[in-house]
Amino acid sequence: MSTEGDHEEESKAVGPLTAALHREHIKQLYEKKESFEMYMLEHRKISGVYWALASLQIMDCLDDLPKEEIVEWVFKTYDKDSGGFGANEQLDPQLLSTLSAVQILAIYNELDRLDIEKVVEYIKSMQNEDGSFSGDQWGEVDTRFSYGALLCLKIMNRLEDVDVDKAIDYVLRCRNFDGGFGCIPGAESHAGQIFCCVGALALTKSLDRIDVDLLGWWLSERQLPCGGFNGRPDKKEDVCYSWWVLSSMAMLGKIDWIDREKLTEFILQCQSPDGGIADRPGDIPDVFHTFFGLGALSLMDFPDLKRIDPKYALVTEVVELIEM
């Protein structure tokens, strides 16, 4: 067993948060629009822009990217006929892309530029008779879409426009014997889906309908000896689960059930020397893992980072404006 002094030396060896390098990584990614990494993001570009902006805002440097240029581009992904947003220009509207668009506008305090009635109509059209939501016109159902729909409406202060009771009943049907949630009823518990289901319950003040201790136990078991989390039993650790698991535990009031210091060390070890955060130490960084790593650090009150709200995946100052 290590002594306290040994552990302090080990922590120092990890190094600090290299925020300046992460800022530069995100700026270069945005500016090099013809890069391989941008090409790989083309099919979900609007989510990539959200991850980038949310990362910068957590680090208190949102002005690093051009606001008006980004807002104008967001509206190029808007489908006037349906009221939804696509993942990129000339792509079909999707629920999760619509959420990313609304989150971007919330970050920039530009929600008044939305045709809210039209967007609400689009989201309403995605709710099915059993309370679930389809992700797009092709009809795939997943609890990610339940969370995305409810969060999008919550940001626009229009949650009452869908059948919330049916939506929550459907989410609860996706709960398993272990306390976790899957993507549909009967599907395996997975940390990403648990975040979506817990988020949906938290947004609708329905957390009292589940066994938070049982679910908290399942989530706390995701922490491995390296300090990182996996998404399911017998899987490898990944920085993205730092967010999915920790934000769920924060909403459940169980964040103290995990070893914060070891998780912090793991995330810092995943920083690239050239900027950005990867899934594991030594891997190639990307904006997805950069955001989720910074988000988890924020939830643990890491110094010099703005506090993020686990339900909205937006910094608290943005949420305060939404809820005014």
C-alpha cells in the first residue's frame, strides 16, 4: 500500500491540465476544415461543433472561435419543412442533431433566433404512441432520443408540449434488474444509456421512481483500478465514460461513491502532448473525448474550469439563463 507521500508524488507525475494546448487543438481543428479529423466528423459535424464550443466554454475561452460564423452555419443545417436540424448541410434532420443545434444557440445566448414553434412541432412528431421517440423519419427508437427530445424542449421551456408521462413510462420500461438502463426494453445496461435515462428522469423531476442506491452501486462498479470507468462489466476504460458515469452519479447524488482523485489522474494521463484528450493514455485525441474529459473534471470542481450542469451538459451560467 502506498503512503500518502508516495501518492502525492504519483499525482504530481501526471502533470497539470494543459488547457492552453487543448484550446489550440480545438482552434486548429476548426480552422483546418479540410483535415482528416474534420472529414471523419462530417457525418455528425454539428455535434462536433457543440463539443468544441462546450469545451471552450468550460475553459472560459468561448471567444476563441467566431460566434457569428458558427451561428450562421448552424442555420444552414436547418430544415424549414420539418423544423429539425441535420448533422451537416444537406443532411436529413435528426433529433440529436437538433439538440446539438439548440445547445449551440443556448451557449451563445441566441435561442431567440430559433423558430421555436417549428422546432417544437418537429420534436412532437418524433414521439411514438408508447411514449418513446424516434431519432429521425426512419423510425429508429432509442432512449438517447428520449433524453434528446426532453432536453431540447427543456432548453426551449416547452417541455409540456409532449406527453411527458408517457415518455417517462417508456424510459422506466428500459430499466433492468441491475438498476441500469438499456437503449430499448430488455436491452443490456450501458453507462451511456443510463446517462440518457437518468437525465430524462432528472429533467422531469422523476428520479424518485427508481432505486438510486442500486443504480449508484452499478455505476460505482464501473471504476477500474486505473481510475477510469468502463461502460459495461468486463470492458476497457474510456474517458467518455468519465462523463456518462460521473454525470449520472451527480444527478443521483452519489458522486462521492467514486475515487475522484484516481479518476482525475486517469483523465489527465489521457491528455495528448499536442493538445486534446484521448480515450486512453497514448491514443490520438479528438474533440469528443476532449469535451467529456473536461466535463468530468468540471463536475469534480477541478481548478479554473467553469462548473457544468450534469442534466443539460451545459455550464451552469447558461442553464441559469435558460431557467430564468
